[in-house]
Amino acid sequence: MASATEPMLSREDRLIAGYAALAIVIHVLEAGFPSPVPGVKPGLANAVTLIVLLRHGWRMALWVAGLRVLAGSLLIGSFLAPGFWLSLAGATASIAALGLGWIWNHYQRGLPMSALGLSVIAALSHMAGQFAVAYGVFVPHPGLLHLLPPLMTAALVFGVVTGAVANGILRRLQRLSMAPDGPILGP
Amino acid sequence: MTRGDLLAVAVAAILVGMLYARYWQPSVVADSFEVRSGGELIGRYSLAGNQLLPVNGRIGETLLEVRDGRVRFRSAPCRNQVCVHSGWLAHGGDVAACLPNRVSIRLIGDSRNALDGLSY
């Protein structure tokens, strides 16, 4: 029975909270590193989103990504500041792209994408969404468009890196789930 | 890495390449320039030929110099001389301005003068 002080938590809720906490920690750590160019950072927190997507599905990935942007911005202190809107636009675009990638993987059997391919499309969409808001809302100057190619190049490179990291973790999780001790974060 | 990943990376790389082609075009050589003083358009001048062009501004006379298809602020009555230090301008879209004297120039490049293509 659920009571007022102890709400009923499903196993899924706990998993979402755990994954989101992990993603938030990476998000905050990454924000602490100085970046040579504004808007460029590795986006390793997205590896968590990818792992959740591939192990638990799109709905949970949406929760984890949303919680990360919200709580992450509260912790960094950028909530509702320009950076928050950029982050939100990027996260919205990338989770939408991941949704499309998810559909792609489910409805055709020939060319499924692993976390690497998904990570690349998510990273490019993230940058595109972020750039659209930066250009459309904050700095509508044509000179900004010259920044788009190098920013997208960075997104492509970091997308591959994050995807490779996610693939490595997924392989290890797979081994753990098959270990005799039983799954810790099994699907 | 699956073949689906390869496809995704290839499509992404092509997209990024297209962005470079679209936004990193070499700038177009200008053929003329507009001069403004106090916000009013004074005139549009050709970059062909050599000439000195005096322009009256708010605090005095600014001297523009056109030579070899380029234009520069040769002298200005202002203190900081930012416009003079802008140097020679030759590409479409280039701008230079003397804020104290309210004189600015903008170069106009016509894509008709750009190359249609290059082959090696």
C-alpha cells in the first residue's frame, strides 16, 4: 500500500532515478571543464541516455534525459539562463533523433544501429537544435553561420567517441547480467 | 560497429561536408562599394581605377583611397583611427567605419563575377 509519506515506487522509477543521478553527475563534471569553443563539449552524459535507450527503451531514456537537463541546470545554476535553453533545445532534438533511430532499428532488420550510430545522430541533432535556438533567438547574425560547420564536425567526432564508450559499457553490462550473481541493472 | 553505424556515420559526414560547402565558400571579390555618412547613403563607387575620395563627416573630412580593386580609409579626423587601421578591403560584405565621424563603407560583391567552377 502506498502512503502519503512513502509513495509507491516501481522498479522502473528506481532505475530512472539511478540512471538520471549518474547522468547528472557526468553532466556537472563536464560543465566544470573549460571548453576552448562555446557550445563544444564531449557530451559523455549522453552515453547514459544511450545505454538506457538500448536496454530499457525510449520512454525511460526520455525520462533520464529530461531529468538530467532539469536537475543538471539547477546544480550548475544555469536554470532558465540562456545556456539552459540551448541545453533544452539540444536535448529535445537529440531525444527526438534517438526516437527516430529507435523506430529505424525496430522496423527494418537489415541495418540496425548500435549505440555508436545512435550517438552520432543524437550528437548532430543536439548541436543542430542548440544552434537553431542560438541563431534564431539569441544571436541572429549571419556571421554565426560560419561557426556551424566546425561545430558540427566537433559533434560528429564527439558523437563517435560517446557512442564507442556507450558500446563498451553495454558489452560489460551484458556480461554482468549473464554472471551467476544475477543482473544488477538488467533489462 | 555495425553496418547501420557505418551508414549513420557516412550520412553524417556527408552532411557536415555539405555544411562546409554551403557556409565556407571563399568570399567574393567586390566590384564596388557604398559610402555612408551620418547614416545617409552618399553614393556607390566602383573599385576600378585609382582615386582619392574625400567624404565629409560629422567632425571633418575622411579621405578614402581606391587602388587596385581595393579601398581603404587613408586618413580620418578621429582620435582612435580604427577605420584607418582596418586597412585595405577587397571582398564583398567587408565593412569599415569611422564612428566618431559617422562615415562607413560597405563593399558590394556580385556573385556574377565569381567563378562558376574550377577543375584541375
